[in-house]
Amino acid sequence: MNPKSKLYQPDHWRGRAEATRKKAEALDDGRAKDRLLKIAEEYDKLARRAQMWKMHKNEDDMWPEEEL
């Protein structure tokens, strides 16, 4: 996988989390809102993971495709 892929870009996942939270704020259904907020949390986790990959990536390392 290409390291320039959105999958490896923390900002991509942060943007998804923010957009999901905005959608959740607009909902009146508490269960649906909770589900979207949990999804946003998972996007935050992916952003942190992508940031770690970016920080620890050495030129000789392989990108962790199998972990996705």
C-alpha cells in the first residue's frame, strides 16, 4: 500500500471523526447519536495509529497493511 494513501494520513481520520461528531450533534435519536459518537472515537483511534506509523516509519520498514 502506498504510504501517501489516506489510510496513513492522521488528518484524514481526524476529519472523519469531526464530520461524524457534527452529524451526531444534529440527531435527536439518542441511540443513533451514541453510535455515531462511538464511530468518531474509532476514527480518532485510527488517527492516532496513523500518526504513530508516520512517526516510527523508517525507510526500510514496510507499511503495516495487514493491520488494517
